[in-house]
Amino acid sequence: MITNAYPSPERPSFGIYVARLVAALELEGHDVSVAASSEVGGGGRVRALRKYARLALRARAAAGRGRPDIVWGHYLVPTGTIARRVARAAGVPYALTAHGTDVVNAETSPRLRAATLKAVGDACAIFAVSSDLAARIEAVAGPLGDRLHVVSAGVDLDAFVDGDAEVAVAALGWESDGPRVLYAGNLVPPKNLRRLLEAFAAARATWGGGSLALVGGGPEIEPLEARARELGIGDCVRFVAGVPPPEVPRWMRACDVTCLVSEREGFGLTVIEALACGRPVVVSRGVPSSAAVSEGVTGALCDAGDVDDITAALVCAAALRPGGAARGSAEPYGVRREAARAVTVLARCLPAARR
């Protein structure tokens, strides 16, 4: 497994979905060697080149320690490029998974589009985490036929479970005079968090109270804090950075509704995680995981660009108590199930003797 996003002690949530996939594969008895980078992007071209040069060295070393049956790269370029070279050197097939940002890069950069075409050209299988992303890959790379498969990154259904909300609230010290609204993820512009703040302010006026927790870090923290003060809701919005992955389910159990109103997502695992905890969700219609939501039962859909629509969805979803219906809609996305589906595809890539 080669990936440019993987957890580290300094960044325990970075690429956590890849780490959960590795754990699921190992639970099923597969031997997985991981060559990973935990360095975040930014810092210019030289820093990026050094990051991927180090990743390439780790990948070659991992393949050299024992000939793998298959090389599996996560993200198309440049990780897919590295996977292609390592697999050719080892004389084995390779597969790639697209997660979202890599496809955006190919859509917007002619140079990265050319590199993407080369990376996917010889891959025995290409996984996309959503149907929407699969269609976009083919728009970039052309028809991929039976090499293209839709398999989500998967949710840890053993970690994300329902539980006593009041116990979670007490453990987190999340007292509120109204519905508790949660966003869990990176604080970056595509997540549409400024509109979420405006919608929460309007919904809070309707409720006569309420609290919003933004659990995650990113470059938008200070601008969002300033916007919350401008809206007069600074005292009822919590910014909580550095939450370790095992604590995220507790935040979901403590909330009345979880939100993901992004303008763009590869899939949107947060939606499935919240549903697995039995909590209703507010999701923008462009988020692929919104397909798992039964409107008015397990959540509410909205237009990411319309604050009034987001507000109405918040008010609707906060009144829902979906419980088992939410859990049932999350179960098809369990990481062990998704890992098994991927393995079935990968096994077909192997020569008959090794299969």
C-alpha cells in the first residue's frame, strides 16, 4: 500500500481512512506493507518534490523486502506514478484509488492530467470512492471499462456506534441551551463553513438557543472565529482542534445533528459516521454520501449555496430521532465490507498461479 496521506503521532487524523482500510485487510488475514507519507501539502514545489522522493524510496524498500502480490496506490498523482514504477520494477500488477483532490487536480491542470492518464493507463483496477468521482475520472481519462470500480473508503462500524448522548455531553463538557450541532473535519474553504455559521445563527434564533461545535483544524479557524463574533454567536460556537480519531465518535453521540454542507467532496465519510452513531445529518446535495440519507427520516438535504436552505435543513434534522434507521443506512459502507469488495477485484488482477 502506497499513500501520501497516513496518520502519524503529530497528525493522527491525516489519512485515517487509509489506516482503517489497512487494519480491515489485516483482520481478514492479508499481509499489508505500508509505504506512507504523513507530510501535509504546501511549502512549494521543492518541498513537494522532496516529500514524494522520500515516499518513492520507502515504497521501493517495502517492495524489496518481500515481493508483493500487488501494489495498491492511494491518490492518483504523484502517488499513482510511484505505484506504477514500483509495480513494474517488482513485476507485479498495481491498482489505484482516487479520493477526490487528485481528480480535481487532473481536471484543472493539463500537466497533472497528462500524468494521471499515464498513471491509470496500466493499472489493473481503478477504485473511486463514489459514483460521482468515477464519472469524473472517466471524463479526464476516457472510458475505463471494467477496470473502474466504486468502493468507498469505508467506516469503522465498531468505533462509530450509538450511545448515551448525556454521557457523551458530560464527558465533553458540551452544555447547551438548545440543539447541539456538529461539524467534524478540516476547516478549509470548500467545506462551506461560513455559510454554515450564518445558517446556524438563523436556526438558533428559531430554536431560542443552541450550540455549534467545529471539530477539526485548518487555515479557516481565525476567519471563522471572527465571523462567529460578527454574527453574535461567538459564545455558542466551539472550535475544537487536535481531537484524536477515537474521540470523534463521542462528539457524534453528543450532538443532535451532524452537518456536511460542502461545495465539493470526493465522498463525505462524516455523513456515514454520524448515521452509524444513530444521529441525523444535514448534507448538501452535491456530497456523494448524501445518497445514504432518507430525507425527513435520517436527515435533510440542502443547497450548499443557499443559507436559508441550510437553515431549514438544520431545523428539520435537529428534530429527527432516526436511531436504527440511521444505523441501517450506514452498514453497507462498513470498512470490512468495502475492503472485502476491493480484495475480490484485486484477486482478479493476479496471475492464476498466484491467485
